[in-house]
Amino acid sequence: QVQLQESGPGLVKPSGTLSLTCAVSGVSISSSYWWTWVRQPPGKGLEWIGEILHTGSTNYNTSLQSRVHISLDKSKNQFSLKLTSVTATDTAVYFCARIESEEWFHPWGQGTLVTVSS
Amino acid sequence: DVQMTQSPSALSASVGDRVTLTCRASQSISTYLNWYQQKPGKAPELLIYTASSLQYGVPSRFSGGGSGTDFTLTISRLQPEDFATYYCQQSYSAPRTFGQGTRLEMK
């Protein structure tokens, strides 16, 4: 059974860097999947942030591209998200997920709330 | 970017009703369309992939249809656990985009 679990600081200061990790169990992160991050501001809809392939290739949402970086840590079977120069509008629940058949997101992690505030 | 528009934004219905939710893409996306259900405080869960394929373990009262730009998610007989928010998502081209969601409420 594949499971994903997000972790990281729940509070980040404005202009700082948001850093999250998604620990994967039940499958090797080196297998042929894309891995992705999605976020959801409080009371709002879902926004795709970006994705990374087991080879390290990445794609990012054009609206965030200048501030986002996704990486793999194969030794720990996890992948990470870094978002720089954060503002209050980056406050959201951040989810990680596996992309199956390069198309649909399944399964998802439970999500972690990150608040940007001083 | 492919824009996804869901309608209605909210829908009130009763247990046992048949409901149909709609998702429209700003350009043709073939059948690269997926549906998710999200309950408050929970992660989204995959219901339907490639427009009409039912995810393993999802009840057969859920069905999806459509191709090109217009898609539907139908719940044949609403159950109490079906009251949630539903999102469509296109995987035809990057960036992957979601619809704004349809909130299904109990009447």
C-alpha cells in the first residue's frame, strides 16, 4: 500500500522560504512515476504547484516558476518542495501525491497547513 | 493554460437523488480528465480517471462521461457520505489545472 506523508514547519515568516518534505512508503521513489505538490488556500480550491519525475526532470506552474523548486532524495525515499519569497497568499494546506499513468493523482498525502505570518 | 470551469458552484440535493456535475475545458482535452472528491479537512480522493474509468473501490453509483471540452460526473443515488466538494482536473497539458469545485450540499 502506497502512502505519502508531508512534513515541515507550520509557520513561515514573510519573505522567507517554505520547505516541505513528502515521505513515500510502499513504493520506491525511483520507480517510473511523477511526484507532485498541490496546495489549497483556506476555503479555496486546489492549485497545482509542480511535479518531478524519478529522473529528476521537473515541471512547474508558470505562476510560481520563479519561486519554486522540487527535488528528490532517493536515499530517504522522499521528495521536497521549496518556495521562496513567501507572502500571506502562500498560506495554504500543501498536499503531495503520486501521479499515475502520468495523468491522475493517487494517492495523496493527508496535507499540512503552512501559515505565512510574522 | 487550459482553464477548467465547473458548474454549478454549489448544489443542494437529497439522499436518493440523481445529480450531475459539469466540467468544461477552455480547449479540447480529449479524455484527459479526472474527478476527485474532497471532504472537509481531508485530502482529495480520486473517483474517476480518463473521463469515465472508475477508480478501484469507488462505488458504482459514480460515473463519468464526456470528451473534448464537456464532461460530467453523475451520482445515481446520493448517499449521506457523498456530500462533499468535487473537483475536475485536466492532464492534457502543463500546467495541470483544476476546476474551482462544486460543493454538494444536503437539502
